[in-house]
Amino acid sequence: MNDEIDIEQIPEELYEKRAFIIDKGQEPFRIDKWLQIRIENATRNKIQQAIENGFVTVNNNIVKSNYKIKPNDEIVVLSLINSETTELKLENIPLNIVYEDDDVIVINKPSNMVVHPGVGNYSGTLLNGVAYHIHQQNPLINEDTLPRFGLVHRIDKNTTGLIVLAKNSTAAAHLAKQFFNHTVQRKYTALVWGNLENNEGTIQVNIARHKQYRKMFDAYPDGEIGKHAITHYKVVERMNYVTLVECVLETGRTHQIRVHMKYIGHTLFNDWEYGGDKILKGTIYTKYKQFVNNCFEICPRCALHAQTLGFIHPRTEKEIFFEAPLPDDMKNVIEKWRKYVGNNLDE
């Protein structure tokens, strides 16, 4: 019997990684047919498209659909966990494009923008805007022919900052593998509640869906459930009741920074899903409460920004690096906290 290996190290929530080791007694068999038998709800056409787009490898090599498996082959399949079934509408949405060529497009995403269509968000998403943008470049591409493989990672609706999309299947496969191999450089800037004990540290705690609130995630330090997750943090500036930190992701779980920082007692500022929209540190004075409420109004979202992004270009094989400055809402709320600390308004 062919054994499927359970891989816990899935560094990006958008994809599922499955691996198979072929038995010693396996007779030659076409890989597309073999995978169709073993992957639930997989059609021959979908398997062949995945192989063509480079999302199936044998012994770390891209193969063709007619490749015949042999004993001890290691097959790795990358696939979208939630492939989109909704129609992708072309929408003329302004995009802050940081970089673009024939293979990739890097965008500085604003807050209050969902990355891809889904339940309750069928329009106004980043992908709707990218679809329109690509259609303007090549009118032969429409809703039916637009590649869906371009999205290799994502950031939350209210998180601002850098995201990269692939413009062809080769680039998509190349970038996806970089995310799985943890070689993509990603640094986030966050404003969190409280004064961190250490200037830097590493949080290594599993993450899984919250047992009670299914749209949220939670930390599971015993390691028995959830996916392995690692976040490195460093203090940038202390402001008594809040701290500005840099977070570097070694893995890329859904809500990873938000869950990890809450786990160590420093919930992100104004993160309403995880309780950061309440006064978690500070005084009981009315003046202070009013000050914090004013801060919430200035930055009416989770104070998290994907500031840097670096990866190997899929065509040139050279490293490219991008940085997006803090958006105005975060800059303004940070400056307000600086002035508050400097003036000692609560004393």
C-alpha cells in the first residue's frame, strides 16, 4: 500500500502540501492517473493542469502528465485549500503597484480590502482589481481565462502592506515553493498593547482554529493540535502602555502575528477580533480613556503593516526586495502616543 505522509509544516494558509512515497513493488503507472485515484474529488483535467503549472514534483523535479511513477519516487502536490468557485469579475479598482514585470506584480494593499473573492466578498477585492489590470494589458484574458494561480499568499483585510502575485504559471510555482521553503523575507510592523519584557524574542507555538469562535484562531502551546508557527519579534520603540515592534515570519499561518502576540500578553492595538479594541494597559483616568478612544478613531483597525517583502525573482533568479512605508493611520497614532508619553498627560 502506498503511504501518504502527513506534513505538518504548511507555512502558508492558502495552500495544502501533500506528499506520497511510492512502494517498492509499484508497477509503472502514469502520474496523472495515479494522483486522480488517491486525491479526493480530483479530476483528471485538474491534475493535469496542476502538473503543467509546476505544482506537482517528483523527487523535487517538475514532470509531465505522462511521467510513469516508479518505486521510491517522492511525489509532492501543492494545491489551493479553498479554490475559488465564484466568478471573478473585472473591476476598475485603484491599485498601488510597487513593482511589475511580465512575471510578478507587487502591490501595497490598503486597509479594508479583502485579497480574494469569497463568501460575502464577491467584489471590491484585490484580485478583482488585478484581474481588470491584467485584462487592460491583454484583452484576450477575460473572466474565464484569467489565471487563478497568481495568488501565492495573502494578508488580512485590515492589514496594510506588501503582497506579491504571479502573472504566469511558472512564476506561481516558483514563488509558491519559496513560501513553502520559508525563504521569502517578510517583516511586519505592529503596535501592541503593553511594555514587552524583552527587547527581542521568538514565539514558537502551534496555531489552529479557535474551539468556540470558528472565524478566529488560537495558540496551542502543548503542540498536540494546530500547525507549527514561528514568529520572531524585536522592540522598535517603547511608549509606556503600547510598544512598536517588528515581527519577522518564519511560517505564515492565518492571523499568526495577531495570535502569537496575544499569546504572550501583548494583543495588537485596536484588533477587535482578539480584544485589542479595549484599554488593556494604562490608567483609570477619564482623560486617558478619551485619549485611547481618540487613538482608536485615528487608526480604526488592527495596527499591523506588512512593511518589507523579499524573494528570488522567478525568471532572473536574483533577489529583489521591497519596502512600503507605514500608512498614515499608523504613523499618526504612533505620533500621538509619542506626544502623550512625552507630555505625561496622565500625571
